[in-house]
Amino acid sequence: PPPDLQQLRYVECGRPGYCAKARPHWALPSERHSVRCCSAVSVPGWQRHPGCAVWAESDGTRMGGCHVYRSFFQAAAICAAAGGRLCSSRELLDGCASLTGCNHDNDLIWSSTAREPDRRLPP
């Protein structure tokens, strides 16, 4: 049977314009992608870029280092345990999590953005 569209999450480039080999797309939660986390409140060691309303990190001590090849649910749990959440596709597109480590600028990153039945592109 076809996958439930509401299970799909958007994966976005770790730094806008830097993913030459991988294209952002709607992904099944079981796919494996890299992890970057965001928080609306300051978390020690996390970065906040100018123009962004969130702090972000890829490899802080609270995250337990770098994370690649993780499912959506693993990624969400890593961010929650570190005191944050997955970044939205808009935050990733705005570069709010870029340059935060692990060489993830060239990787596809899990976002919290869920696909709604009538949504084709991320917000």
C-alpha cells in the first residue's frame, strides 16, 4: 500500500545551496538522514545566527556528538534529549542551523515539517 502522506517529513539541505548531490524531498520516517537541532530558548553551547529566532546545534555535548544515518524518530529523540527539537524546514532554509558542525552543511537534515495531504512543498 502507498505510504501515509501524513507520516512524511521534509529533509532539507544542512546549509542552503550546499547539497550538490542530494535533493531536499519528502521522506519516509524510516529513511536515514543527518540530525541538527533547534531551540526557541538559549541552550549552552548552541549558536544563534543573525536574523534567526532559534538556537541550533549539530554536535553539542548534550547531543552526544554527531549523528548521521538516523531515522526521523531517532532524530526527534536526540533533539528532545538535548533540550531542543528538530528544526522546521523554514529554519533550515533560512540557514539557522548552518555552520553548526559535523560537516552536515552538505547533508540532508531531518526537519519537523510534516506533509499534509494538500501540501507539495515545504512552507
